[in-house]
Amino acid sequence: MIASQAMISATFSCVKQSMALGCFPRLKIVHTSRRLMGQIYIPIINWFLMVMCVIVVAIFQGTTDIANAYGIAEVGVMIVSTALVTIVMLLIWQTNLSLALCFPLIFGSVELIYLCAILSKIKQGGWLPLVFAFSFLCVMYTWNYGSVLKYQSEVREKISMDLMLELGSTLGTVRVPGIGLLYNELVQGIPSIFGQFLLSLPAIHSTIVFVCIKYVPVPVVPQEERFLFRRACPKDYHMFRCVARYGYKDVRKEDHHAFEQLLVESLEKFLRMEAEDIALENDLHDFELDSVSVRSMDLGPAARYRADDLRAPLIQGRQFEESDTSVSEEGGSMLPPSIMSSSLEEDPGLEYELSALREAMDSGFTYLLAHGDVRARKDSWFFKKLVINYFYAFLRRNCRAGPANMSVPHMNILQVRITYMV
């Protein structure tokens, strides 16, 4: 009973870590503890284990073959653990090379003796863990291989900024009031799927937000820290890049109205902070220019010569070093209050952008989703065609779908299919 429970928990943890590394298809994960990150439950894996246990018992119909299979699996775990600990000793602990190599020599020799002793049991049930290991290896390799090719294609085919500037703020189409949330995996740049939306739709929303969802290793992300914004294009384009951060305990089944309201509030906060930073930089620049002019007038023509001509003698520069220091120390503590006050003033550009955002929010949200497919080129070798066109396509069709994985409302979804030739 204890061993079976440990096996189930270890299977859940291994599958979750494989998903985080991009080596396993997306599955539903239920976190059963708010305090412990690793306490999880994966329903489909639990059903898979139950079905396979019944099949194994029905095939072997005895404990001898099951014990042989368990022995092969146990020795395999020991060998893999020894290899991984050796890597940790070398890379993480920075252990001396000779001392680190003694560990696999001592423990590995004992494990090889066990392995040689049970090799004869492979035909008597020991083949089972080898078949399972090979099957999971094929699934993990196929998913990682296809996902990497898909991501590389998205990065390679993303829209250049020169093309966006050439299209202009209208993007070569009609901009209608509304907010379009385009979900993609790119953290920077304009995804190529956006070009497909421009070609497929007669109009595009006045405000476009590229949403990228990232999971962070904390239980819950505070609402005020949920979104990170930056501009994807110049101001008049009204296009933004948003990274939505979620903790492993965050439930993404929230009301989409609350999600939209929080996103708009965070975007307004970003616009205000951006305007304040720009105003503060301008005021500081003006203040520095005024300080330079005041020092030049107070220190006479020699100082002006030193400030205007980079070829001024070093001795002459040393002569006025103390004077410059005293002036800067006196002036540094007396910042005019206009710097802080003007940075908080609402400029017309900010008011226009906020009003346009509110108008777009009143017109509604549309969730733009891309269904990216990957196909091997005709000139690709046979093994690549087999893996991409059949195995990876089968896994993508049966894994957790995009709308379910991102928890978006089905009533406002607009999907466009795009095929990447790799």
C-alpha cells in the first residue's frame, strides 16, 4: 500500500515537471494543497494507472512475473539516481572531480552486479518496465521536438517592426472600437498570427493586447501584480504586450468580466506611470540644462570653455573641480517643486489615450486565439514526417485544448488556424 501510494505521487510529480519543461502534453492538474506546491492530482494519469494495473494483473496472472518487472524497475531507478547525483555533484555542488567520480564507481559497480543478476528475468516479466519507459520516452521526445519546432517557426516568422511602421497606425485596415486580446506564447515581438487576423478580418480592434501567460513558482500572485505591460508599437497604434502571471494555486476559472476589468485597470495604471516617467525625465533634463547654464555664468569664461570644448586642458579642469563640486552639492539638495508637480499633471496625450481605452472597453472584448498546426515539408526525411505529421499531430488533437487551458469565455472567441511548415 505504501509503495503504491509513493508510485502514484511520484508519477504525478514527474508528469507535472515534464509539462513544465515542455516535454509532455498539457493535462489538467489539480492542486490539493494551498501550502505545499508539490501536492497535486492529475485525473487522467490516475485513471491510466488504474487501467494499466488491471491489464498487468490480467496478463501476468501471478506474482512471479510482477516481481521480476518490479526488480528491473527498481534497479533502473538506482542506476538513474546514481547518474543524476553524479551530475549534481559536478555542476551544482562543485565537488572535486576525483571525489565525484568515486561515487559512481562505488555505487555503480554494485548496481551493475544487481543488473547482471536480473537480466535473465527480462523474458519472464522484466520487459514490462522497459516497454513503459520506451513508450513514455517516445511521447516526451515527440512532444518536445514538435513544440520546439513550432516555437522556432513562430519566432522566425514574427512580423517585423519595419512592416508595422509601414502599415501605419491603421494597420492597413479599419480600426473599430473594442479591445482584442490575442493569446500567444511570444514574450516579445508581433506574432505572425496577427498578420493572419489582419488578412482574414475586415476590421481590427482599436486596442490590441498581446497576452502571454506565464506560471511562476509561488502559490498565489496578488491581483495588483498579475499583469506586466509594455508597448508593442508606437503610441498611436494602441498596441500593448501583456504578461499575465499566475501561481500554481491560482484558479483561472474566474469570471471573465472580473478578468477584463482587472486588465483594463492595470493598463490604465501602466499608462499613468509611463506618462509620469516621461514628464519626470523631461523636467530633470530641463533642470540639468538650467544648472549647467547657471554654473557657466557663475564660473566665468574658463568654465564655459571647459564645458563647450572637450579639448580643454586637464590642468584647467582641475582648477575648477572644487567649485563644480560645491555648486552641485548645493544645487542637488534644492530641486524645484515643479519637477514633482509637473510629473503628476495629466497631459492631453494621456487623457486622450485613457478616454480611447474606456471607449474600447465599453465596446466589448474579443479573444483572438491562434490554432497553430505544424506540418513537415515535403522534402523532409521520412522519420521527421512520421513524427510531426502523425505522432505529434495525434498528441495535439488529444491534449488539453487552448480555450480550456486558458479559461477564456467561449462566447467571445475568434480562432484562426495557421500551419507552420518545418
